[in-house]
Amino acid sequence: MSANVALDIPISSRLRPCTPWKQIFLVLTTAMFSLCSSAVAYGAPTALVAARVIDGRSDTLSKATVVVVDGKTIVAIGGRSVIPADAEVIELGDATLMPGMINTHEHPLMSTSDYQNAHLATSSAYKALTALAGLQKLLLAGWTSVRVMGDADVGYANQDLRRLIDSGLFLGPRMTGAAHYISITGGGGDVNYLSPEQTVRPDGLIADGPEEIRKAIRNEIKYGADWVKLLVTGAFESVGDDPRNIAFSPEELRAAVEEAARHGVPVAAHAHATEGIRQAVLAGVRSIEHGTYVDDETLHEMARRGTYMVPTVYLGDYYDKGDQGDHLRAQDKNDDYIKNGRAAFLATILRAHKYGVKLAIGLDLGAGIADPSVYANEFGVFVEAGIPPMAAIQAGTRVAAELLRWDNRLGTLEKGKLADVIAVPGNPLVDITALRHVSMVMLGGKLIKRPGSSQALAGLLPATSVP
Ligand SMILES: [Zn+2]
């Protein structure tokens, strides 16, 4: 099962093996849906005209100023001469066209910073509805794809959301990812602040030992996950564990990667502690999430193996004292990191970039927690670390699509790619904060946000419905 298939085939057909009759039914209904949607949603080609184009691939601005979209696909890029006679022309003025942004580390079901208590206090259905509203806001802010890195949920609400978005019932960003984060007992996915007499179902999926990990992974995949997420070390946001400690043993890590690999599913490893990062890389995970205390030797190993790193730096800033006024239950750990770890981490990220480690943009926020405009601040932190703005933008477009294994269809503005296109005012290479003010969003050829309109279109829930 290739993740690339996910872009065009309804998830229902990927969940379980079908009988031939079921397959025929699916093919027929899929064909009917695509006929209907193309008749309704797509007409004449659309020509997006701006002052400049960042295509996600070249290290300099493209010479093009026009992207032509027909149906779901980009059909031409160039000057005004490529505009077809029958095209609807959308003039964007002094703006930059670029690929839709990809958030490779999202927790859509988390709606408050006190996410472990929120998990205990709200149902999976409640989480699904707040997540849908949050994801739609993210889409309007220019984030056209997200990778879910597990969620605080007993159920599988993020997989249900993904299925409903894939089916076209709701508008939302393209989704891939893990249903849960898998954690040891007492780890970052466990609730560690209740008395031993209390029995609750924690926010993470608890698994100890290779056999429980294999079973947890099989359940994740059974219910739709196409990533496995492991909490390899302690975390900064949870109560009662330490990001400098390693949770899973090398034996458990190897079992996880081996089990996931047999199903064609990649593993993402949340890891802060130096040795935990090293062990996860050697076990063969596809991405290291955070990587706060990674050493140079491991960075070189990651560059050699092609292991991705999603540093999620802005998260610490978001929860810094006073910033946003939003505090964590484990605020003391974040405060310590800001005081004693942040500067070194920025230097680490720059070294990772120089060594050739593939860095991707990920926020580690919940779509319902933060105003979606702050998500673009992760690009700003990359630039603050010394990474060139173009490389930062590629980390949230082309490189992110590669991490998701969707790069054959997404992540760059090129003829033949799916038309996930956004426009930002001015030139983000001069002022990276322009990414906070996305003025136009197109998802698979559908115009989701028109320039000049602050709000959405048919199909989106009104923003006032967000609790
Ligand atoms: Zn996370």
C-alpha cells in the first residue's frame, strides 16, 4: 500500500481487502462521484497571475508569473503567453504564488493546551468536531496537507475525519498519519498525575515490550493509520516524564520498525534525548520528531541514511511565558528549555541543514489550540536559525511532500502536479512573515479562498461555530 495512492482513492477502499463485488461497487461509485464533482467544481481553466512564483524546487525565484490550472491539475507555468483564451484570470497583484504549505506534525484532536485533561473530559465525537473546525481554519491559512502525529483520543476520530474529508463530505486539508502516539507505561502518552487507584484510558496508546508494540501497530493499521508514531523519549508537554530519558529499548524500537515495515508503513519517532534519537535512527525510523539534543555524529548518520528531522521549534516559543497567554500543565519543562536549550537547538538545526539532513516544517500544535496564522512562525524560526528563506519554504513544501511520500503529486508547482497553490502578499524571501497572511488558497484545483475575501465558501463551517 503506497501512501501516494491515498491522494486519489477513497480511504474506504484502503481499509480492508474487498470482495470483487465490493471492488466493482467502489469503482462505479468513485466514477460517479468524480463525474459529479468535475461537473460541479471545474469549468474553464483558471490562470493565477502574480508578481512572482516560488515553485518549491528551484533555489531562486522562478521566471514564471502565471500558473494555469485545469481540473485538479497544473497544466502550464510561464508568462502571460501561457494563459488560455477561455481561462478565468485571477489577478493577484504584488503577491507570490507557491505550493500549499504542508504541516508534517499536527495533533488535530487537541483543542486546548491542557490537552491531557481535555482528553479525559471530552468525547471522541467532541474532539472530531473541534478538530474539523480547526483543520478548516488551517486550510484557509494556506496549509493544504497535514500529517497527524497521533492524537489524544481513545477512539480513531482523526481517521474518521480523514475519511470524511477524502470522501468530499467536508472540506479540509489532505491528511495522512498515525491515529495515536504509542508510549510506554509512565511515558509521554500516559496520564502520570493521578493516584494509583484511578483507572483512566490515557491519551496515548500504551504498549510495553515488543509483543504489545506489534499488537498496537497492527491495531493502528487496522483502523486506517498509514504512519506509526512512537514516543521514544520523554516529552516537554506531558506531566511526569523527562525528555532527557529514553522510553523504549532498542529491542522494542527494532520490533516497531520491523512490524510497521512489513505493512509498508513508515515510523515517526518523537525523540529529544541524544541516545534515544541515535537508537531510533539506527532502528530505521523515517523521521525524528523534535531532535532537541541530537549530537553531530547522529546528524551525520541521519544525512547519510536520509532520515528526516521535524524540529517543531516554534512550539516552545508558543508556550513561552507570556507568549499567547497559553500555558501547559508541564509549563516548568518548557520554561527550562527556553532558558537553557533553545539557543543551542537553533544552532543544531543550522548544523543539520549544513550537513544535509532533510528538515521539514511541523508545528506540533493542535488545530484548535492556536490561531492558524501562528503556524507560519515555524518558517520564521528556521530563518532565525540561519537557514535561507528559500530552504525554509522548501522544508514546508517539497521536502515535506517527500517525507509524506506524496512528492510525485504534491509539494512543487510543476506541470502535471495537483493544483495545491497559495498566494502570499509581497515576497516571502524578503519578509518570511508574509506566510502568515495567505491571500488565496487553491486545493486540488478548487478555489478555497479568493483574494480579498477573509472568509470561506460553500462547504466550510462558519467560523462562529467553533466553541
Ligand atoms: Zn507532537
